[in-house]
Amino acid sequence: MKITELRARQIFDSRGVPTLEVRAALEDGSAGVGSAPSGASTGSHEAQELRDGGEAYGGKGVRRAVDGVNGPIRAALTGMDAADQCRVDERLNELDGTPDKSKLGGNALIATSWAVADAAAKGAGMPLYRWLGGAQARQLPCPMLNVINGGRHADNNLDVQEFMFVPSGADSFHDAMRMASECYHALGKLLREAGLSTAVGDEGGFAPNLARDEDALEWMVRAIEAAGWKPGEDVCLALDCAAAEWADGDAYRQPKSGARFRRGELIEYYDALSRRFPLASIEDPLGEEDFEGFREITDALGGDLMIVGDDLFTTNAERLFRGAALGAANAVLVKPNQIGTVSEALETVQLARRSGYAVAVSHRSGETLSTAIADLAVAVGAEYIKAGAPARGERLAKYNRLLEIEEELY
Ligand code: PGA
Ligand code: ZN
């Protein structure tokens, strides 16, 4: 399965910001595509995107990343075996040569890595989830649907970035999507009736202004009930605080409300929230360098709650290794573009398994129509997938792909 051609071009992501798409072709005529999503609340330890700077596109053009693929990356990968994803990804890292992938760009690397994986799957005549996961790839993840957006994902006054429905009582993926969709529409109706905005944020969730962040959870509980489901039984709630955005020296300050917390006060706040609401999971409750705080909150609340490290781990096996040794968090968010190649994302999943951590595969706030993460979630048997609200094409593309995979498998 020799790679005969690689071609990158600039496309736009869901925020209208340039990103790149790569097409890989093999000697047998099979071809695959990959593209790079992009975060807004990016962790400091993520692979760096290569952007052009200058005036065009406010400096966010990706001409240099495209040229890197069409130049040195194409030259190095042409003739390589697409079936050897590890070797291809190693070669990409060698070519880049920097620890944060800033020379060729994590965006160029992940789009290329996905394109090669997709082409190899096509060449083998297999769906991507089977190609990556083999015979064990049979488990559909439970979706976590971000239905109220705040933080950096919306221009409203909420500091918590994501408020999610988790239809954990569902017996199947399509039932989970039905429950979440019904609750999402019930939520929209309730907000509209209360005279609140139903305009949506970057991930398709509503972005109303509310007096307090807790009010979002209250509206969600009401919506679950209005849709005829039982909060905490059929549908639970989850938060992504993205609290790295709140870090202020060795304490925390929420930028919108101005509220200040010491680490211990923040943990008490989450404890109180989890007693009041049917919370199943909190992602990034503390800052991205606060391994000790993550250990503390996991000790205190991790028995009942999933404590997810996103900016803490940045899909980086070395950071996960450090966290697992401490008992910091009990789940890892897997965003392949945070680490830059498909094989490194798989390595992080493997370490998570060995460390007893749950796995949630995730999209980014700036997305493309790629459905590769849906296949990845099935390939690795991820317990969860985060792909935004059940609204907006780039979000539904992932959920619709999972519906298709479910039909193939069952
Ligand atoms: P991002 O947000 O894609 O803007 O980083 C998603 C998340 O924090 O989970
Ligand atoms: Zn996050």
C-alpha cells in the first residue's frame, strides 16, 4: 500500500477560519482525506498550529502549513507504506523535529496522519474504525452533548465553557441520540418561553445570559423533565469548566463573573454542585498545571464523578503518565490534534487503559466535516465521545457517522 501522492489545500473550519485538508492516494488508486480541527481554549502543552501571520485572514492563513505538506512531507512520505501508520507518524515527527510540532505545524501533521490512515483503510477495503481497532472495535461510545455554551465559546456571561447532557441510561447509541435531541429541543423551547436567547455558540449549544452558571444546570434538569426523561437516571449532566482559562497566579478568577476562588474553594463549589444536580462528569475543573489539585479533587469526588483531564493532559502520554502516577483525574480527553498524529493519540489511549482511566474522544470547537473521531472512538472502545450539541452540520456529522457504524455493527 505505497503512498503515491499527498496534496494539501486550504479550507475553512466551522468558525470560518482557514484550516487544511490533505488527500492521500495509494498505488492501487485508493484515496483518503484528513483535515485539522482547531481549538479556542487550547492547552499550553498542545502541538502548535502553523499559521501564516500577516494581514490575510487576520494572520490565520495556513499557506505555510499547506506548503509543508506539498513540499517536504510529500517528498518524505511518497513511497512509504500507508499501512504502517506508526512509521509514517514517526517520519512526520522526524521531519518536524520540534517537541511542539511548531516547524511544520500540528495542523499539517494531524491532517496528513488522518489522510494516510483513511487511505490505508480504503486500500484494505475496511471502514476506518475496523482498520484502526480490529475485531474488537464493536462498542459505541456514550455521547456527551454540549447544549449550553459559555467561556470562550460564546459571547454570553457564563464562565463554565460547556454544559452537557449525558444520556447514560440509553440502551443503544440511537436511543442516546433520541434522548439528547429531545432534551435539546425541550431546552430551546424553555429558554425561548422565558425570553432568553436561543442563539447558539461555537459548538451548537445555546448561549443565553444567565444570572449564575448554576442556572444553566437548572434549565437542563427542567428540559430533561419536560422531554419526559428522568434526570440522573436517563440523562445526567456534565461540565467542562476549561478552568485553565481562570488560572490567576496560584488561585482562580472567573473572567466573566469576576469571582475568585482558591483551589480548595473551587473543589467545595464542585462538591456542592454535585450534591444539587445529577452531575456525572467534570472536565478541567482546575488549571492545566494543577496536577496536585487534580489529585485532590479526584480523591474527594472521583468516587462518584468522572474527573476528566483535557488541557491537563493534552492527549500527551507523558503528561498522562505523570498524572496517573499521582492519581490526578480518572479519565482522559483524547483530541488527536492536541498531540499531532494518529499513532500518538492511540498510544495515549493505551496508557489510559493500563492506568484504569476512562477515555472520551473529542472534537474541537473549530471543526470540519471530518468524521474520523467517530471511527476512532469505536476503534478504541472509548466510553464517551464529545462532539457538541445535536445541532450544526459539523457536530452532527460525527453523531451521524456513529449512527451509521451502529447500523453496520448491530
Ligand atoms: P476547544 O474546546 O476545542 O476550544 O479547546 C473544547 C474543550 O475544551 O473540550
Ligand atoms: Zn475541555
